Amino acid sequence: MTFHKTSLKLAGLYLGILMIISIFFSASIYQVSVNELGRGLRRPSAIFSTPNGMGFSANLRTQFEQERLDAYSEAKERLLARLVMTNIVILVGGGLLSYYLAARTLRPIEEAHEAQSRFTADASHELRTPITAMRSENEVALMDPKLTLEQAKQQLKSNIEELEKLTALSEGLLSLAQRGNTELPGHKILVKNVVNNAVNQVTPLAEKKNISIKTDVLKSATIWADEVSITEALITLLDNAVKYSDPSMVVHVTVTRVAKNVEIAVSDTGIGIPGSDLPYIFDRFYRADLSRTKQGTNGYGLGLAIAKNIVDANKGSLTVTSQVGQGSTFTLSLPTINQ
């Protein structure tokens, strides 16, 4: 409702400016046209100024002059009517166009405002959850007169776990806030180095689940990007692939050239993502219910949002295809450097 009112105000401003210009030009056109009409119809006829014109009677001359004056008045009225009609059309058409342009101008601001509101609400909820859990657990522990040292240690351990969650959430939010929509400076990097670094980072987690990571990389493939951030994004994709895959499965990393881009595809044979969740998978704080209930993994739904933000900042794209029960493929596409 607020943006609707703002759109109306902005449309009114646009329309006001348009009508001022239209009325100014209409007045100028009217004045110039009236002056030209006056020269042709109001001045005495040349016929009666010649010797041959002296033969006309006074009544005929008067009637002729009156007809000329009547024609002049009618011409002015027609001109005024047409200008008024033109301004009415401009008023109506300009009003509609002004509202359309105002709404279009404010739409990105409205979307950003709505996104910011959702982000604030989601962040508040996610921050409040571990804090509420810690407070409840601590209150229960303090009210227990038979609290043992071992129970107190367990409670402190639980508090530390919740604090770790808060730390991870805060770091994720800070990462998103710092990057914003700013493009990252790039340089020439070998894709195989990015892939190797990311795989090395995720290997310990994969080994705990007996998951192997297979790579098929074009050794000469190069891209123009920020190596640290792209490695971080790829680590996120590999981490998700390992988390949502069953033990003893395989995660594949494939690098190919497609047109003027290099594509890094991370594929798993895990639980997959429902089609209804795919349009929102890169939204902040979004987590597919199937992933949470079946895998029980911790997280705040910021990883993919951060990865998407990183890829966008490197002038690339991040897409996903998935089928429930068959796995998912996240494809990171970045501009290549011709060899």
C-alpha cells in the first residue's frame, strides 16, 4: 500500500510536469495560430481597396466583412476546442503512462525493500531460536537443586554448540552484507587449481561418510575471476553434495567448455530437491523440508545464497537441476579466457 501511494504521487509529479509542458506549447500554438488567422481574416480585404472594389455596395461590403469576422471567430473556437481535446487526451494517456513509468521505476526499490524485510524477519527468527534454546536450557538447569558437575558440563557443552551455530550464522550474514552486489576484481586462473583446492578442503568430510569425489577437469581451462571467492563457492557446492548424499556414494566434479564459458558441474546421487523448492533454493534462509527431515543436517540456508552471490559478483551464473531420489547437479558457469 505504501508503494502504491508513492507510485500515485510520483505519477502525479510526472503528469504535472507533462501537463505544464503541454499547456505551455498549446498556449504558444494558439497564440501563433490566432495571429496568423488575424492577418488573413481580420484585416480589410484588398478587394475593397482597389478601384474595382468601389462598385460594391456598403451593405455587401459590411456583410462580407462580417462573414470574415465570423469565420475568424469560428476558426479560433475550433482551434481552441482541438487544443483542449488534445490536452484531455494527453491528460488521460499521460496519466496512465505516468503511473506505469512510476510503478516501473519504483518496482526495483519495492522488491529490494520486500527482500530486506524478509531478510530481517528471517535473520531475527534464526538468531532468536538458538538464544531461546540456550536460555530455556540454562533456566531449567539452574532450577534443578540436584544439578551435578557432569550435568553442568553437558549444559555448557550444549551452550557452546548453540554459540557455534550463532557464530556460523553471524559470519554468513556478514559475508552477504560485505559483498552486497559489488563485482569482484578478477584475474586469470586455472580451473584445475580451484577444483583441487576445493576438493582438498571437502575431502575430510567426505571420508567420514566414505564418499569419494571424482574429478574430470580440463587441465588448460582458464577463467577470469577471483580465485579465493570462486573456491569458496565451489567448496559450498561440494559440501552440500557430501552432506546430502548417502554413505559410500560418489560425488562428481566435471569441467567442460560451453561456447564462451567454462562450466564446473558438481553432481551427486543423493536425496535430490523437490521441483517446488528449486525456484527458491538460492534464497537466503531457504531450506528444502525434504533435506532437513531426511538428512538432519544443520544449517541456516545461507550457503547457497552466498555461493550465488559470489558467482554473480564474478559475472557468472549458478544453476541447478535435480530429481528427488536421483540426486542434484549444480553448474557454475564463468567466462573463459581463449587459449
